[in-house]
Amino acid sequence: MRLIKAQTTNLRSIKGTGVKHDITDNTVIDTTKAMLVAKGTTAERPVTPINGYLRYNTDVNEFEFYQNSAWRKVRYKEPNHVGITQQNLGSGDAVETIFGPLNSGDSDYPVPAAAQNILVFVENVFQISGTNYTLVQNPGPVSNPISNIISAGPTTVIETANNHLLTDTDQVYISGVDSLLDDILESLNTDVNNSPGSHNIISIVSPTQIEVGVDTTGADLGQYVVNSGAILKAGTTTVYFPGWYVQFSSPPDLDKPITVLHNFDK
């Protein structure tokens, strides 16, 4: 009976091969072979994950763990899986001071931890963080947050945090619905010609819900993070979509390209 108890709950001082819970309250895997962890597709992730979960994602062939309320890839000895990336933020017009949003191409860390963690150039002139530029989040007028994706399919129903005040003759810009870069929900962010995506409204479902003509059949709605996306009427001006931006202390000169280098610090 003592051996049966050791195999199922608590080994204490008994030795043997297997998973053991020792007298110091540590869990020990006593083998020279290997441990097979949970594995499956992105869609098969736990519905309600908690911090500390570890699994192997067979869609991307990467170990992943749930940390600080988000799934993250397990890093190896290399700095990152993307490498140094160059992002072009457009050109100066001698008026605008805010350029972005920033995206390093790294799905785990798409924005820098601080202004000094990126290299910023106006044409070929290096800019100094804190002197020539700072980082700002969601600058300017706030567009309507998307509180939830209600349904996916040949068309998509979106719920807004506030009354949207739209009609079925309007077009809408949608941005930020890409909590997983290879998820079908990302199609809401783009269309053939534009990003953020400009889409037709199929119907007004309610004062806070609209149906848009975007095919998201097969999307994993559980991947959407509440209020992480935004929606506004197409043609609205001076609106910045959710994200982090470079804000210069003075407007870059006319036609001077703005370039940012990411990931060199990882």
C-alpha cells in the first residue's frame, strides 16, 4: 500500500523512476529519457488558460507558455526568431510629428520596451530618444474600440464598446484585430488596397453591433482580446489606430523618409 501511494501522490523518501513529489515539496521527473508535454494546434489551446501553462504548438512547431495573461513562444539562445527588421513609417510633410504604429514583426514583442530600444532615422540622420523623439501610445482622437467579435463566417458580426452611429451605407476602417498573426481574424485588418481594412457594412444589427462583408470562416474567436481592435467610419481624418508611435519634437522636413530599426536589442 505504501508503494501504491508513492506512485500516485507522494513518494517522500522512496526511490524509483517516474514523476515524484519529494519531501521538500518539489516535483521530480526521474528518467534519463524524455518528457512528453501537452501538444496540439492553436485552436486546441485551453479555453481558460492560467499563467504557467506549457505546451507544444503543432501549428507553428514551437513550445509556448502562458505568461502574464498571454501565450508566448519559448525563446532559444538566438536573440529572436525575426532578426533585425526595418520599418518605413512614411515621409515628413513639415507638419505631422507622429508616425507609426510601430511593429517589429515579432509577434511576442511587437513594440519596443522603451524609446531607446529602437534606432530612428530621418532620411540618413540618426535621432536621439528623449531629445528628438519619444514614444506615445494611441495618440490623438480615440476611435471606437471593438469589444468583441460576435460571429465569424462568410460575413462577420462585430460588437463595439460604444454606440457606433453608423448606417448600412457607410464603410468602416478596422484595425488591431490580429491577436494571433496567422489567425483568420487578421483579414479584418486588411483589404485589397488598404490597411487598416476598409470594409462595407452589410447590416446594422444593433446600436453596438454591425455586420461587415469580411469572410472569417474558421477563425478562432477565442484569440481576440477584448477592446484590442478599433473601428471608425471610413474617411475620418486625424485618427490614429491603436498602437505605439514615434512622436518627434518637431515635424520632419518635407519628403524626408522616416525609418525605424527594431529587434537589435533582443
